[in-house]
Amino acid sequence: MVKRASPLQIYKLLDRSNCQSCGRKTCMEFVTDLLERRVKLEDCPENHLPAKKRQQIQDLIAPPQSPLEFGKGDRMVTIGGEEAFHRHDLTFFNQTAIAVEVYDEMPDLMDVVKYLDGFAVFRIGENLTLDAIAIRCTSNNPEMYAKTVKLVADAVKIPLILCSFNIEILSAAVAQIKDKKPLLYAATKENWKEIGKLAGENNLPVVCFSTNTDELVSIAQSLETMGVKNIALDPGTMIGPGYSSATLNKLMQIRYSAIRDGSALTKYPTIGVPASIWAIEKPKSDDDFFAVQYKEALAAVMMLSVDVSMVIIHSGRTKEDVWMPLALMTYRQNIFTDPRIYPRVDAGFFKVGNPNRKSPIFMTSNYRMTKIPVEQDIKDSHIDAWLLVVDTEGLGIEAGVAGGQLSSDKIAEAVKEFKVFDAVDHRVLVIPGMAARLSGAIEDDANCYVVVGPGDSSGLQKYMEKEWDLDKYMKEYNER
Ligand code: SF4
């Protein structure tokens, strides 16, 4: 793997004044956050970081695979920019973007693009959405394509990819929506000069396409010489026996050569197009249709597995084949969750349903995969309750108790901070079964009566029906 700049190398280039203009307490904290891409180099102002040193740092932190941005505003997409070949080597910073293709002659085009624009699924604390719409030109008519693209761009916020090998068609569309910063697909050995000029003049990113890797790299180099700054590579997607592995090998070789060997020739993000199977296989029956769809899904999953920077799929534009983007987004979420960082949610005191002053207070940790299922189990059990979420640094109950991140004094602090017992007419706290050994200490530290609930929140409904007895608990609390 290409050697990463050390924090000390960067630190030495700063003025080390700890002036805090960047919002960090010290220059070293800024360096740590810079390497994790939590701050930008521009956050350290000119008077503390002169241009020459800024450039030196920029060169040190530039990832071996360059990033590419397209689209505008909140939905802007960044692909590539990776430093690690495998997720366990370091962190993947930009997850594989998922784009869905449509075409300009599509009868229900506007309904489809609005559906894709608004497509969102909330899963384990994250809103999963699609990243882009690729608009193919099937009309072969520059005017019609440009008009359609403009209508789409005005109706949606999701970034767009303009797809045609014909310079006239791309030029007409760019004239309409260049301010939305679309991605141009694609420059080939036949059209690269014209596409390069169009991209350069309008400062737009471009995908290069060739099934020959040497040729692909040469097109990218030529574009770069013309001043095109944002480039991605599509080495062609073939699906089927023998072809799928060849496709995957090409995509992996490009990444390998950039990230492992540091080759400037292949430093660009990669694009895979599982949608291309529909141009090869024309299904004649429902069974054929599903077989092609599964092959497309398989190709997309394989590409996600090797961190291809973006995939363009065909399926997923109707509610009938919603399983395809759902499966890909779920898989992507699992791959791109950083294993070094425990997924956490905010600590706090929350209402679940419509709790009142006699409702139970359940306690849990701020590990995302604990808090969200617990909340869901309470809702599914139709219990109106209060939920106290304690900051355990993102650890679950069992690990938090073992490691000290969930302790009686932390719980007492949370009870005090969130004024938990001000919301009710009792002092009863229900803790998870796995935190049972803290119960005595919590009663002392938080001045409350602790009830040990079930080991798993799926047992809460049964617990409430069979065991919850607020009067008894309060009587015992008052008699102490
Ligand atoms: S603004 Fe620059 S000089 Fe000031 S603390 Fe941040 S990194 Fe250091």
C-alpha cells in the first residue's frame, strides 16, 4: 500500500501556534482530523499556513486514487479518493455510489426520476438513498435529449450522468444543465478530443470508456493533458461465464495499481455498469427477465465487494423491483461501516409512543445496533415508554459493562443530565438483564429503584404484561 503521510510530517509544516482558528484546540488535533478527513486544509487560514507549505501538505495527503465530485448541493456525490485496498487496511472514505439508468424516450420518465430522487430507506440509524441517475440517449436526437435532461434536472436534486458517445448530444445537454455539474459518460478513443474540450470548457467531470486497459489509461492521460481535472475509468462490464471474472479483474487491477503501487496512470475512480447486461440479453419471458435481473444483481454485488467507485444499474426504477437497490444499499452499508468506529447514536432521554408520568423508563446504551432495535421492540410491543440512552462510547450493554463504559456513575450522570425523573411520578429505572450486576450501585448513585428487565428487548412485552408493578416498586423504594 502507498505509504501514508505521518501526523508528524504534517505537523512540522504547520506554524504550531495552536491558535484554534480551525476550530480545533491544537495543531496536532487538526492534523489527526485532517488525516481522517474530518476537517479540510482550507480550515487553517492563510495567515497561519502560507501557500508553499499548504501545497506541501496537500501533496502529502493526496490519496493515491483521486476523488471525483459531481452534482451540486446536499446530494453532491464524491467517488474514489481511497487510500486503502482492503477495508481492514484502513478506512474506506467514499462508499460505492449507486446510479440507476433511464433513457430519454422512456414513456413514464418523469415519474421514474421523481421516484428515484425520493427513494430512501431508514436502516440502523442511516438514511439509505440512491446517488445518481444516468440518462441514456436512445432518441439519438440532440434537441430531444437536451430538452428531456433539462426537464429532469429541474424536477430532481439527485446528481445526473449524461450518457452518450455523441459529442453533439452531450454538448446540447451540457448547454442546458452545466450548472448542475453533471458527469459526462463517456470519452472514448473516437471522441476524446471533443469530449475533453467540452469538459474542460465547462469544468465538468468525465468517465473514460474502453475495454482495453492500456487504451483506457491513454485516453485519461490525454484528457488530463487537455486540463480535465476530474476523470473516472470504465473498463467495460461483461457478464456471463468467463466474462464476469475478466470484468472484475480489470476493475481490481486498476485499483491495485493505483492504491498498492501508487501508479499515477491508474489513479482514477472506477465505474462498473451491471446495467450493460440488458443490452446483451433480451429476455423473452418472465423467467428470462428474472434470470437477467439476478445476473445484474450478482455483478453489482461483486463490484461492491471490491470497492468499485460507482455502479450503474438498470433494475430498481419501479416498486416491483425495489429489492435490487434495497439489497445493494444494505450490502453497501455493511461493507462501508468503519469497523474501527463503533456505530453510535446520540445519548439522551426519548419518548417512545405517548408516555405519561406513570410510564416505565427503560435504559439502554448508545451503540446504534442496540438503541435502534430496543426502540423498535418497544414500539412493536405497543408500550408507551421513556427511553434513557446512556453514552457508552458506542459500545453495547455487555461490552460496556465489562469495559467500564457503562457504569453506575455514568448512568447516574445521565439521569441527572437529562432530568429523567422530572418527567415521571416515580423513581423506577428498568435496566437490561445484561447490566444486572450494576443494579445495587445504580440505586445508590442515582437514588432510584432498579428493576432488572429481560436480557433481550424482544422480551419487553411479556415482561410488561407479567411483571411490571409500579405500585409495588415504589412501595419498596419508599420503605428503604
Ligand atoms: S488554524 Fe492552523 S495554526 Fe491554528 S490551530 Fe488550527 S492548524 Fe494550528
